[in-house]
Amino acid sequence: MRWQLFFVLGIMALSLSYADDVPTKLKVPNTPPYLIKNFSDIFIIENSSLVDYLDLDDYFTDDNGDNLIYTHTNLSNITVTINSQNKVSFYPDAGYKGSQYMTFYAADSEFNVSGNNFSVIVGLDTEPPKWSNPSKNRQTVYQNYHVNFSASWTDNVGLAYYIFSINQGSGWTNYSKVNFSGTSNTSRQKVQISAAAGKVVYWRFYAADTSGNINATDIQNFTVSEITSSGGGGGTTGKGTGTGRGTGTGKAITTEEPTKETEITTIVTEPKTLKVSIRQGDTLTRVVKIRNLGTREAAISALIDGVSNFTILGETSIKIGPGKSYDLLIDFKIPRETMPDQYFGRLVLKSTETVIVPIAIDVKKFESLIRINVSVSPDTKFVRPGDPVKAKITIQSLKDIRESKADLYYAIKDFEGNIIASGNEEITLYASYEEEKTLKVPDDASLSGEFIFYARVMVPEEKQIDLDSDTFFIGIKFQLIYLARKLFFPMALLLLLLIIFFLIWVHERNKKKKKLLELYLLLNELRKLVKEGKTEKALEIYKRIKANYGQGVNRKLVEDSEKLRQELEKFSELLREVEEKQKESSESSTKEPEGKQKTPEEKQEDPATKQDSTQDKEPEEPRDDSQKEQKGKNPDIQEQKEEKDEK
């Protein structure tokens, strides 16, 4: 029995070890593919095709993850292809028109399922887009508010583009064309309301499909509400209105919640703002210099916000080393169909912090027969809140037109398009027009920075429009900068003149000192030569002194130079005799007799001694007499000596 027990246990152990090596299989049942969404009818324009029009993976799916194989019903006169990415193209025969039903099938290794039936129509598309739900995002609208308008659109073939149009009291204004696609989409437009309180604003959308069919929504309208706000001031002429607040360089404080941007301290740009004037269809390139004032490398990402459809950045990812700079190129390209208007956006530079460069683009009509120019007066280029701003507006007609009425609109805006103050009037336009317009800046301390004086002229009869703008600054600090710039050149010129006069004075003073020093040296040399009896050299020195001072040498003296030389020799001998006697007398006076000292009686001076001392002084008399004789003999020499003594 024991061996039988061991045999059974061995068989069981062997069976268990074998079971570990046998793979276990779990069979999951296959499920058929199924339709996610229904196919819609397809409309194909006659003599055209639809390439990669449908993606069948968007319509069918399989829970098992099986690769699906797609087929379809055959169509007459229409070639249908399915590529390797399961995209479907339709190619009708030339000249074919008609309608057929079609069905797509999806199959895995086991099942084959069908989609819904739909029509494929080939012909001319005469059905325009359909609109619904025109709306705006605000129920109550105040002047200077930004309002988002929208409308929903559908089309049987495909949407192409839409245009927004608005009338704020000065006529209908069409915004630039915006492309959109698909058989259903939404048109959107953001607009700042410039109409004054109590005015009725009208608006609508236009939309076109790929066949060129155009439709428009019904005209919608609303009334601008009254708001109490600091602001405004109109011009000296026309009707001026204005509310709202703004700060320069595009950071406007409006009645809406502003977007907070972190001010960057290590990245600076030049210029601080960009204002571009360009006509439809033209291109223009501007450079923004970006400087890194920090102590480490700055990795910057650049993008255009608001006017990206008009601009192309030269680079979107930039690295700038510490203390270095980078020139960022911005190409402005305006499509020919863009509506003439002023457009606002910004260049955003993002690093560890963010810096904003506001952008304003004046898009002008390509072939306008009227041209307007705006130039802010230099006296009001820098103003304070509450001050007036003056601008000269010049309008030129490029052809001879009869007298016509034109609508002139002008306003103060910030670099976000917020209207600070505005005026509107009807003018009579001839060949030219020129007038200075004035708008008052609201007395609001928050207004500071760079602003825009904008003007637009419209001639409805001629269907002509043109616009232009100029910039100025609001704020006390900008006014001080302006005064400093204005007085810089006069003050610099005055300082330069003072420096020149001082240098001339120093030069003349040094020149006189040098002349006196030369005279002193020459006189010492002359005196030395006379004592040494070198009359020839003394005579040359004398002539040099006379020549240096522009006095010239007396002709008689030149003629009697030999006589003068003889007299100078005699005079030098006399000088030597006098010096020798003075030397002897000084030596005798310093010597004392050796032996006993003198008694008080001996110290008394008797008349004989006094007489002897008197006689000792008599030899000086003959020198004077001899000099007198010399003077009598040669008066020219005497005059020459007197001149020397005076010098």
C-alpha cells in the first residue's frame, strides 16, 4: 500500500509541474464596427472636385481595435477614391450634373456594417449661407466699451469668409474680411463703441460661401447708455465728446477690467511703441531692438496679439546674452481687401517676466483720391492732464472735384484704441483743406504716456476715405523732458561760446606772460653784454627787442651804428670802473685794524678825517661829467639810454 501511495503522489506532482508550462488562453468575442455619426449630403460644384473631403475614421470605429476596410456603393459619372489614410475624394465627370444616393461600409475580419444613406449632388450652388443667433456679449453698453459681436452660420457646400459692418452715427463702416471654413462656423468681431450716450448703434454680419453666394444678418441695433465718468472735452470746432481713461504705451485703464502684465526690469525695447502707416496691399518692415540689461541670458518667446493677420515675426524664439541686444524684424503685410481703418495690437515678449510693445496700424485706401495728414503742434507734443492738444489737419484732393461735403472725425486714443476725447463735424472740401483742431485732455491724473491724435475724412458722394494720425505725450515728466530737449541746444550753444571766450582769454593772457618773460630775458642778456663790453651782440639784442615789439629801429641809429658801438664800449668801460670801485669800497668798510680798540676820544671824528672821507667821494663827480660830455656829444645815445631806463 505504501508504494501505491508514493506512486499517486508522484503522478500528481508531475501533472502540476506540467500545468505551469501550458499557456492559458482567454477568448474575447469579436464585436462588429459601428457608425459614430451620420453622413450629411454632399454638394459638388459642377466641373470641380472635392479632394480629401471626408475622413472615414471620423465616422466609423471598432471596439476591438481591428483595422477596418472601407467600401462604398458605386456612383455613375463620379469617381470615388479612398487613400491609405482612409480619406475620401470625389471627382465628377466634366459637364456632369445630377444627384445620387451613396453608402459607405466598414468591415473587420468578421463583420461588415453600413453607414446611413446620403445624397451626392453635382450642380451649381445657388444657396447662400444661413445665419442664426446674432448676439453681443453686453446687455448694457457705454461709450468706449469693447463689445464682442457674433453670429452662427451654416452652408450646404462650404463657408468662405465674413465681414462685420457697424454704423455708430457717421455712416456704415466695414471691417476687414475674415476667412472661415466648414459647413458650420461662427463669425466674431470685437469693436470699441465711440458713439456718445443716447446714440443708436446699428450692426450686422455678411458671410459668403465657396461658390460666392453672400448673405447678411438682419440689421441689429442698441442704444449707448449714459455713464458718469470723468472725461472728455471736445475741440474748439465741431462737436467734441470723450470719456474713458487710459495710460500711455498702450496700457489703458478702461471701464473694463484691464489685463495685468508684469513689468519687466531686465528687458527693454526701442522703440517703446510701434505706429505704422501703410496702404492696402503694401508691405513694410520695422525693427524692434531688444536689450538685455540683466546679468544672465534671457530666453524670450515673441508673438503678435491682435494684428497677427497683418504681421510676420522674423523670429519667435530669441536668446540674448547679458548686456547684449537683438534686432527683431516685423514685416507688415496688408491684404488688398482690408478695410481702411486704424487697427491695434501688441508685440508680447515673454521671458521670466513679460514686456509689451503696443502696435497701432493706420491702414489707408490703396487708390484714394483724397489724402489727409495729421501733425500735432510742437507746443502740445508734451501736455499735462487737462491741457488742450492742437493738431494741424491737412486734406488734399488728387483730382479736380467740385465742392463737396465731407465728414471729418478726429479723436485722442491710447494704444489700445480707447477713445479719450473726440470731435466730429461736416466740412466743405475743395481742392485742399487745412485747419487746426483742438481737443482737451481729460483732467485725469492716471493719464500718462504716449497717445494718438487720429483723424479720418470721408466723402460719401465720391466714395472716398482716408485717415492719418500722430503721437504725443501726456504727463508732467514728459513735459519736463520736452522742456529739457527744447532748451538743450540754446544752452549748449551758450556754454560753447563761454568756453571759447575763456580759452581766448587764457591764450591772450599766456601770450602776454610769454612776451614779458622773453623781454625780461632779453634785457638781462643786454645788460650782461653791455657789462662785458660785447657791443656787437648787445646791439643785435637791442634790435631784436625793438623788432619783437613792433617799434622798429631808428634809421639814424642804423646809420650811426658804428658810432653807437663805440659809445657802448665806452659805457661798458665806465660800468666796469664803477663796479670795481664799489667792490673796493665795500671791502675797505668791512675790514677793521688789528690791535687795540679805539677809545671814545678816537672814535670821535675830527674835521680832517671827515674832510678826507669827503675827498674820497669826489671821484664820482668826474664820471657824471664824463657822462654829461657823452650826452652832449651824442644825443641819440642819450635818448636810447633813457628809453632803456624807462623800460
